[in-house]
Amino acid sequence: MRLKSSIWVAAYIRRCEIEGAAALLRRRGAEEAGAIFIKVSRLDGSAEVFAPAPQSAFATARPTDRAFVRGLKQTPASEADVEAYLARQIKFDPDIWIVEVEDRAGRHFLEHVIG
């Protein structure tokens, strides 16, 4: 069974803070199973965005883990490109969560990033 999105987000924000990075919830989505997007701002005008991996990418041995893929091919991208990407995702699904991490080194603290 997968953790509720709200619990996963709270734990993720706490992990970022423990590692010394600022993290904040920018958009609250569906409590139980809203898709989670992570924006990592490098504080220099560039950023990276991570989106939920497609279901076909999940390891069959651990189907309850959350896996992420890079949302944009260019990494890092400009803040404007990342914000435009997130705006498109909100139009597609208004129940998404957005967490923003500020870290000059660009650390994302995600355990499963595919590709």
C-alpha cells in the first residue's frame, strides 16, 4: 500500500530541511493520491523539475515506492521554463501537489529518479 500523498510530502519536506535545504509546499493536491511534482531551484535563475514516473517504470519488486522522472529534457532549465511546465500540469490535473526545494547545489533528495 502506498503512503497518502499528504504524508509523503510532509516527510519529504522534513527530509529536505534535515539536509539543510529550504523546502515548501507551493500547492496542495488531492489528499490521498494526488500526483507530486518537485521543483528544485538553484537560486541562480535555473531549476529542475521532477514528475511522477509512468506506471510502466515502476519496479515490480517495489510497486509501492514513488518514482520520479525529469520533467524537462534540458537540465537545469530556466525558472520560466519550469514554471510553464508546472502551469501545463495544473491545467491537465488540478489535483497535483507542488513542492519547491531551494538548494544551490541542485540536490533533489529523491530516492528513485528514473532516467
